[in-house]
Amino acid sequence: MSDQHQDAIERAWDGVVATARRTAADGLVVGTSGNVSARVGGVVLVTPSGVPYDRLGPADAVGVDLEGRQVLGGMTPTSELPLHLAVYNNSGAAAVVHTHAVHATAVSTLVDEVPLVHYAAAMLGGPVRTAAYARYGTPELAGNMLTALRDRTGCLLRNHGTVTYGDTLDEAYDRTAQLEWMCRLWLTASSVPGHHPSLLSRAQLRDVQEALKGYGQPG
């Protein structure tokens, strides 16, 4: 392994740990639930199974190849490894965040698609779908997730949580945070007796998606 590749892996691992700690600090996971990964070439750095994030350090890096064979570290990778590998093997993702965020998980038990209560859905590629239930850690769950992720960068997992991905850990995390906020917004608005939230049309959402192409700073 070249020094440059090793440096990239070390930076990615630091980012994985920092992002995992952020999910806990922001209340998107409880205990050791949820998991985070980042891809560096053919290596996927992923949080280990059952280890509190505040105990992870630079020497604890866990890495697998795209077939799931462990190539780095001594700890067992997360049991949700099939979810992460399915994303990497079917997209150009460089990072994946999986959480058990309360409001998003609640919504996953109620609807097949998150109602278009806010244009934040455009940041995830469109209306966010709910993947059919399957037990955690199974190929079935990974397959259901891929169906829900078609043309999207995030989805809900029925009675389970969220999955988002991005070109960076920050982008994947931000999509998770936006999804949780949007679910919380819908639950809040729909809980008012005698009222129903107004929803955006697909055409209005497409208009936002076009506007977002020029959003942010140039360069």
C-alpha cells in the first residue's frame, strides 16, 4: 500500500468516526445502533459491530473490500455491512450513513413514501420511499433498500431507520439530517386535529430540483 493510499485511508477513518459520533450527539442513534462507512478506492472503512463510538481511535480502523472480505483491522464490521456494500456496488457513493432516527423511523411505520411536505425532498432526488421490511443484516434488506433508492440518495427502512449516501461523509450526513427533519415536520403538521398539511406537487418539486442545480457558491 502506497503512503498516499494509506494517508487517504487514515483520513477517511477519522471522518467515519467523527461522523458516527455526530449521529449519536445529534440523537440520530442510541448506543451503538446505526453505522457509518466511507469508500477509498476498493476499500470500505466501516464502523465495527457493538463498539461505542467514543472508544474508537486511529488504530481501530476496520476495512473490507467490495465483496465484504476484511482487509483491515481486527474488529468485526457492523452487522449492516450488506447495506453499505449494496450502495457502493450500485452507485458512485463515497460515503453511507445509516441511523435509527426517531421521527424518520416513526414515519417508516406509517407510509410507503414520505409526503411532499417540504422541498427538502429534492435534496434526496425526489419523494423518499420506504423500503419493505426485512431483518437487519440480511441480503433481503439490502435488496429492498436498493429498490427504494432507485434514483434517490436516501430512503427509509420499514420499522428500522434511514439510509443515505453521498460524495462525502458531510453530504451523506446532511441528507440524513434533512430526511429526519422532514419527517419530523410532517409528523408535527399532521398531528394538528382538524387539519391536513398542504403538500407540494411533483411539478413543484421538479422546479426546486432545477433551481438547486445553481445553488451554492461557484467553483
